[in-house]
Amino acid sequence: MVEGFKRAALALTAASVLALSACGGAGSSGSPGAEGSATGEAGGGTLEVFSWWTSGSEAAALKVLEDAFTAAAPGVTYKNAAVSGGGGSNARTVLSTRLQGGDPPDSWQLHPDQDLFAVVEDGSAADITDLYQANGWEAKLPDTVKNMLQKDGKYYAVPVNAHRANVLWTNPDALKKAGVSLSETTSITDFVAALPKIKDAGVAPVCLGAKDPFAPAQLLEVIIMANVGADGYNQLVTGQLPFDDPKVRTAVGQFKKVLENVNNDSAVLTWDQAALNTADGKCASNLMGDWAYGELTNKGKKDGTDFSHVTFPGTGEIFDFVGDAFVIPAENAPNPEAEKVWLAQLLDPKVQSEFNLKKGSAPVIKDASLDGYPDYQQKAAEAFQTKTIVSSLAHAQSAPAEFATTYSDAVTSFLGSKNVDAFLKTMTEAQKNQLG
């Protein structure tokens, strides 16, 4: 199985600028059965959970999961193996080293869809279909998300949240000063046209935290969605719509104009710093997933006063889905029974409600209570159930790791070159060579 670790680790390294992909490890012999869903059956020892959740809101949300597990398995010591920095890239480096050494954690965080499928195909993640059947989870999840969690009819991961990546966080005072109004009906063309007006008012129109490579990749992703729609975007990430399509060219041109209107320190800011700078009035807007909501409120920022939000212009009918999920190893697990009890807590309605309230996301199941949720999160939860769900490329969900890495690298290069033709050529060739 060590060779399996190495293959997974190599794939993980290849996706070093993306959300956790192609990671693997050893695990339990056979599939975890329904007996692991009962509380109090984990025995003793340690449960090591690996993630990249270290910011204030992320740590608070992760503590909800920890508390649920320790209540269910009081004899097991919970070990938080979260690694900070790089928007997850530092965590991936550490995990890669551990996997190559045959030392996997009990459970690790990844994204659904293609990110998960990489570890399924590698043989690293355990089949947990029995847990789904024993706990009735299948009936609680939207069909689109279920398809991102299973391969050949078998389930391999338990999701914990639904983040919406196409949210524009705004500073009300900065927009008012510039005489600019943004709403759910604002078009992408109107938004781009308004940026110079905001700049003339003395504030950076868009805050970008490009120190985390996923941030600019995500920004371009939603601009593309605004031009090609949900169907066009799905065709783009599967190779059916070429990247040199005129609408995509328009989107990349708009991205170039947006980059001309970002904060001067974008290269040294992280995603959370960019979000906070927007709330502090240093910028007028910031495109970020709604994990930013959890971070802003965790820092004491007030919705409607310090910041506001609209769906990114032109994407009102789309839910750009970024999910987090947990897997357990397929063979030789450090603590098999504890791993099953851990997974069994994640879709409990009470846990879902408490976790997502702190994380800034929407519960991924339909029967989690939204009592006490602020207005934004209530609306996001409704959007998750009613809007068209697409899977994020910037977070390595909607396409294999190689293609997602190429996209992220091409966006990073574009930040310096601003060469539209070169970007489109790179991505069109990648579609032909990597999505065949």
C-alpha cells in the first residue's frame, strides 16, 4: 500500500496550488460497516483529523466537529492536525510527505467531485457506502452533490458544507461615496464599467488576495460564468466548449480590466486579509466564497454596516459550489472504529447547523435547522437548494488535478503578463491534451 501512498502523494504535489487533491493513505481493511455509526463504539486511542482549517472562523467550525466526535467517543483522544498557510498548499505538502512515508492520518479533508475521484481511483479512500445506507444520508443530499461523492454507485466521502464561491462582498460606504449601486440584476458589463468610477473616488475598486493562488483563479472563474452561463461553464471544464470561444475571450478581457483596478498590495495579501480590508473600507469589493462571511463575522464585522454582499454580477442563477468533505483510509487504518464514529457525526442535523453557522456556509443536508442563522446564510441555504449548482475549477473540483493545475498556473502567469492570447492558447491546448 506504500506504493499507493506514493502515487497519491505525487498527484497531490502536482496540484500544489489547488484545493486538496489526489491525496491518499492506508486505512481499514474492507469497507466501514453500519456498526461504526453508533456512538460510543470507538474504543480508545487517538483520532487524527487532517485539514487546512486554521483561520478564526475555520478553527471555530472545526471545533464543532471535534466536540461532536468527543461526545460520541469519550475514550478517544482527538488530534487536530490542521496545517496553516498557502490556502491549503502548505497542508498538502505536509500530507504528501506523510503519505510517501506510509503515515496517513485517520481522516483528511478534500473537495467533492474530481478532487475526491483522484483518491478513489488511486485506491486510497475507503468505500463508505454502508455508512450512507445505515444513516439514511442519501435521501438528505441534493442529486448534484450525491454525484460528486460516489463512483460506480459507491460512496467514498462525507460532505460537511456547501460554500457559494460566486459572492461579491462590498463596502457600503465606499460604494456610496463613488455613487455606485450594485444589485442582483447588475450585469458583468456594468460592473466592469463602474470600476474606474470607484477608483476615481479614491478607493481600490476590487480587493484581491493573490498570495493565495486560488483567489485570482476563482475571480476569473466567476467572470467566465457570467459570460457563458452554467451550461457553457460545464462544457468548458469538460472540453466541449473551447477556451478560445469568443465569450471566454470576452471574459478574460474583462478579468484584465478588473486586474487594472485591484489593490496595489494584492500580491502579498491572503484571501482573509483581502476580505477584512474590504470591510475596513480599504477596498470597495472582494470576490470570495462565503467562508469570508464566517471570517468577517468572527472578527466582529457587521453585515449591512461594515460590509454587504451581492451575487457576483451576471451569476445570480448559479451556485458556484465549493464543498468540503472527509474521507478515511482504505487499508490498515490507524483507528478504524474511531474513524467510523467520526464520519457518522458529520451529517447529524444538529452538527450541520452548528458547524455551518460558524463556517459561513450552508448545511449540505435538507433537514438541518436554520434557526438563528443570519439573513445571508439563510438566503445561501435557499440558493443551494434552488439554483443551478456548478462545481468550482479554481478549487480543483470540476476537472482532474492536471487540468486544474494548468488553469491555476495560467492564471498566475496572466497576473504578470496580461496576455489574453497566451492564456487562451494555453488553456485550449490543455483542454485537448488533458481532458481527452
